[in-house]
Amino acid sequence: MNKNNENKDGFTHIDSKGSAHMVDVSNKNITSRVAIASSEVIMEKDTLDLIQNGGFQKGDVLGVSRIAGIMAAKKCSELIPMCHPLNLNQVDIFFEENGSKTGVIITATVKVSGKTGVEIEAITAASIAAITIYDMCKSKDRSMEILRTRLIYKNGGKSGEYQAK
């Protein structure tokens, strides 16, 4: 391993023998970091109408989805094997109606002051929020699709800023 925690192929979570390992961040500086991820849930128009009008017996679909996304970001190190446990500063989940397809776009923003980034926490938050929408609405619409879960922005740390195209 070189001093940047990378093997000869540039992978940080695989050592020179091909074994998985958790990256040592003890020598990294604490910096402010932010990551934004999104996911889309495509559904029938009737399903979206029920979400918007509070028509599901299970309760407030988007409210429960928001809480699930926040909880998922906080539990990331328990779900993703090489993820470091982080003391998150903020997790925010925002919903908007998809303008091009019937459905919801979920945007998760995660902030931390730490030695490692929060990209995985943001992606996990958006993913679990989407899955929660599916779970709460599946009795009405099993044809829902979860699409385009991705990192859209990150800043902080040695690698600096990333903006999805």
C-alpha cells in the first residue's frame, strides 16, 4: 500500500493482496464536507395523487420516507462494510414532483466535519427514502420504479469538489 491508502490499481479499500480493508483515516485532517445524492421513484398518477393528498392508510408517505432516509444516513457504517462511523452534522431530505415523468425526486444532503466524506451516507439516504416510498405505496402500485440513484455533488476533503454532469 502507498501512503494514500491505495493499492497499485488505485483502489483504496483493497490491499495489494486483493483483500478488503477499512482505510486508515487517522492522519487525515478534519474538514467540512458535504454530499448531495438523488433518487427517483416513478409511479402511476393515481399513486402520486394519493401521496400528495394523504390518502394512504399507512400515514404520511413523504414524512415517513424522510425519517427513513435520515435514519439510513446515520446507520451507514452498519450497512456498508468499509464505511467509517461518522458523527453527522446534518441530514436533509427534500422531495419534488418529477417534471418529466409521474413520480417523486428525492434529494438527500449530508454534512459532516470529519476525516472522510459523506457520499455513501447521502446515496444511502436517498436510496432508503425511495425504498420507503415503494414500501408504503406498494399496495396501490407494484409497478413503481426506483431510478437514477446517484451522487450529484460533493465537496470537501483532499479530492475537493465533484459536480455530476
